[in-house]
Amino acid sequence: MANPMDPRLGGAPVLGRGRAGLDVAAYDEGLRAYMLGVYNYMISGVLLTGMVAIAMAYTGAVSLLFNPATGGASLLGWVVMLSPLAFVFMLGFRWQSMSEGAMKATFFAFSAIMGASLSSIFLVYTGASIATTFFATAAAFAGLSLYGYTTKRDLSGLGTFLIMGLVGLLVAMLLNLFLQSGTVAFVVSIVGVLLFAALTAYDTQRIKTMYDMVAGSDMAGKTAIMGALSLYLNFINMFSFLLQFLGQRE
């Protein structure tokens, strides 16, 4: 549907009306509340992941999942590492039929299991370098998301390119499981950081635009959770790839 206030269309705006057919003031207030909800979910999820990872590392529970000597995963460790995929697929395919409460519970359960999965980084890297990388990621994420929110440039054209990049990145990572090449791993890390940096700006603009379609509807709360999931995944992946550059090994 045409957007009468979108400057990219070159049409004259409908004065006094927002893009969702609301008063401009009401539209802006609703958009701010919607985006604040997205960021609140996303930040809460990241903090929960961090708290679970730290708790498992410093209580020694991580040894139930990963062998501290070899870094190899136990059977339970493999289950924990693969479980986040199940949560993502469930939210991705069933979110429209799930209640908002069920989606919240699933999102936070996913964040907790991700924390258990990521606890293995404390067996490999020093706590100080993990903290440094986390704050570097947070600063980069904030800047990129702010750009995506405020830019007038249409980033939607990046969608196909970014999806192709994700597929290529996944294929390269799978191949390197067999090749065990340090050079390939280094290139994958660089591409991973750049790819998820671009996705952060792209997804922020996409989530902001999505508000036009759900404003005032029962779907707004559910799409906010899905938006938070996208940004959460961008943050965690950017952090993981950056850690390979900035992390100091034990």
C-alpha cells in the first residue's frame, strides 16, 4: 500500500496524518512506544543470556556441557547447542498462531538456553576480553541501529544481498569444519562482523517500517517480539565473530 508520507515516493504528504492513518503526534508516540518495546525485549534477552553464561561458567556447571581440557561437547552439550535452532524455527513458523504470552516465554527460554550454549567461551577466552568485546559490540550495535532508525535512505534493497551473504557464510563455516583452515576462519570472521553489522541497520529500518502495518492492531505486540529476536540474533552473532578478533585466549 502506498505511503503518503514517505519521501522516497516523491508524493505530497497528507498534512496532519501519520503513516498509519493516525494523527502525527499519536503516530510518533506509538512508534516510539513500539520501538522501545522491541529494544526492551532485545536488551532483556541479551542480559539474560549473559547472566546464564556467567552463572554457568563461575559455578562450574559449564563442565557438564563442555570438557574444560579439550573444549569438546558432551551429549548434553550438543543438545544445548542445537536447542536454540529449535526455538528460532518455532518462533519463525508458529508466531502468528501463538499467543503473545507464549511468544514472550519462548523468547526468554531461547535467551536462557543461548546463555548455556555460550558459556563455553569462558573456557576459551579471558573474562576481561569477553567483557571488552561485549561493550565494543554494544557500542557498535547502538550506532548501527541508530543509523537504521534515523536514515532516510531506503535499505530494503539490501535484503536479497544480505540473505545471500548469510547463506554463503553458513556454507563457508560448514566447509571449514572439515578444512580446519585458519585463513578461512579469519575471512569468515571478517565477513560475519560486516554482514551482521549491515543486518543491524537493515533490520532496524525494517522493524520501524513494520509499525505502519500493525499500529493499533493485536499483532503489534507479537511483531515487536519478532523484531527483538532479529536484533538479538544480530547482536549475538556480531559479538561471537568479534570475539575471535578481540578475545584473548586462556
